[in-house]
Amino acid sequence: MKNILLLLHDDEGQEARLQAALDLTRALGGHLRCIDVTPFPVIAGDLYAGFGETAVLIDERGSEARNKSRITAHLANEDVSWDWIDTSGEIASCLLKEASLADIVVLNRQLDSYPLPDMRTIASQVLMHARVPVLAVPQHAKCLNIGRALLAWDGHPSCIATMRACTPLLALADEVEVLTIRDGSIQAEPSDAARYLSRHDIHATIRLLDDRMHPVDAIIEEESNQWKADYVVMGAYGRGRLMEAFGGITKRLLSRGKLPLILGH
């Protein structure tokens, strides 16, 4: 887990992404690849007004040039290996071109300034098409702590793949908890996950909850708060496209989650 891909774009979540990516790169002894995306100019405003006085042409080229100058000056003073890519286009499409050789992509969960940029959709598209774990950080995160990791385990293939991909990061944690919610959807026991991790010298504890009454995402958030987790690792979009399309667990956590999420599909 050495190749960290970071989206840079002058929005309200950028500082949180940057700090999390720097912390992650240092912890893993990795390399940070920065992709600065300038979206094509778009028309914003009242589309039904005949593009009259309420329509505005948004061209971000100037702001992104200033953003690059500011961020590269910052990176020059950081103790991490990094490089930079400039590109233009739709954000998710640009990320997907670079994500195939990344070990993890650093993005945000849904920004408070939703809908632009639509980070929840960007994260979802990267997850579904690149099959690379995504670290989605809250907009106001100041850093990424890695001491206490909660693995939300249901034994689905996406969960297993995410655990395996994140093993180098989990190995750096002081404590790891495997949380399983017995709601009828479990495909492999949490003891299987703990056994796998133990062979990587990660000695996790298991927390079993029997709860068919409350939404899974709400239980994960509550347990994360009670246990004081620093971040959550879980599979994404693993319970059917139809369920997820109409507000599933992944979408709700990306919309409202308070902790950094590492999601994989």
C-alpha cells in the first residue's frame, strides 16, 4: 500500500484531503501522486431563463493555476515523496485514468457545500469502476489518526477485498476491532477475519451485535463513537445495486459519516 492518489481541486474539502493524504503517505512510507483536475468550463444558473442574466460561465482555469502554486509550495516543505499531474475534464473520469496503479485514492465524503463538487458520486464512481479502496474524509478533518481502526465485517466479497488491501495500514494500528452486526446478511464469520489478520501480526478483538431493528450505518456510527475509532474500514455497495441506489448503507455513510471511511468494492 505504497501508492497514494490524491485529488487536488480548489474546493472546501481539499485541505482535509491533503492533510489526510500526507499523514497516510508518511505512515506507510509511500509515494503521493497528486492529480489536479480542472473541470471544463460549465454554465451555471437558471437554465430555463434562456441563459440570460442569471446564467454564469464558470471557468476554473485561473483558480486552479493559483491552487497549484499554493499546494506545490506547501508540498515542497513536507517530508514525503510526491509528484504532480495536471489534467482537465470530469473529475471522476480523470481519477479513473490514474487509479489503476494506485493502492488507495484520497477523496471526501459528501461535502457540506453539496451539490458542487458532488464528492459522494465521485467516490462512488471510483469505487465501482477502479476497484481501488477510497479513503473518504470529512470536510473539516484536520488529520488522519491511525491508532484505532474499526473493521465493519459482513464477510461479503467487497469487505474481504477491502480488508486484504488495507492490511498494511491495519498493521500500524494500536488496536483493531472487527465489528459484526448479525442482521441475517453475514457471509463469513468475524473469527475468519481475525484469524486472517493474526497471520499478519494484527491481533484484533471481535465485537458481535445482534440487531435487526436499526440501520446498519447507524449502528456502525454508534459503535465507532463508543469505541473511539479513528477510522472505519468496510466494503462498499455489497448488498445489491437496487438497495444501494435508493439510499443504502454506503450512500448514507458517505452523506452523513463523521469519521474517515476506507471503502472498497
